[in-house]
Amino acid sequence: MNDKKKEEEFYNKLRIQLQDSTNWPSQYLYKFIVKSDRDKIDTIETIFNHSGAVIKTTESKNGTYTSVSINVVMKDPDAVISKYIEVSEKVEGVISL
């Protein structure tokens, strides 16, 4: 199975889980891990700009990686997934948790 198909299956499963477990609109917590590169962190922050998001960054002990936590109200599961996709397309090497 190719990576695109796996990604589609993952997001479809996530969509169902979010629909079944949450009343929308709702607070959602995104967590991303990136290499400690200011451009990558800024790109993630820009994606959530003007959305009322509370963004917290934490550098790893050695300073190699940075965790970016974003708490934001999202309107529905599709909006949540679209942000995941946008981050993965714009930030190389990002890990979504």
C-alpha cells in the first residue's frame, strides 16, 4: 500500500473517531515535533495565526527538537484534519502526535 493511501486511511479513521467522541465546535489540542528550526516553528505558528489559538513551544533537553502545542477551537473534524494536512505539506520532517 502506498503512502498516500495509508495517509487517507489514517485521516478517515481520525475523522470517525473525532465525530464519535466530540461535540463540535470544540477545543482541540495539536502537538507537533520539529527540528529546532525557527523557520519551521514560525510556519506552524503562521498556519494557526488569526484563529484564537494558544501556542506553546518547548525545546528538548539538548535543543535539537521543539514541541509545538496548539490549543484552538475547531468547527468540525474536517477542519482539524485540514490543519494537519496543511502543516505536513508546508513543514518538512514534522511529526504529528
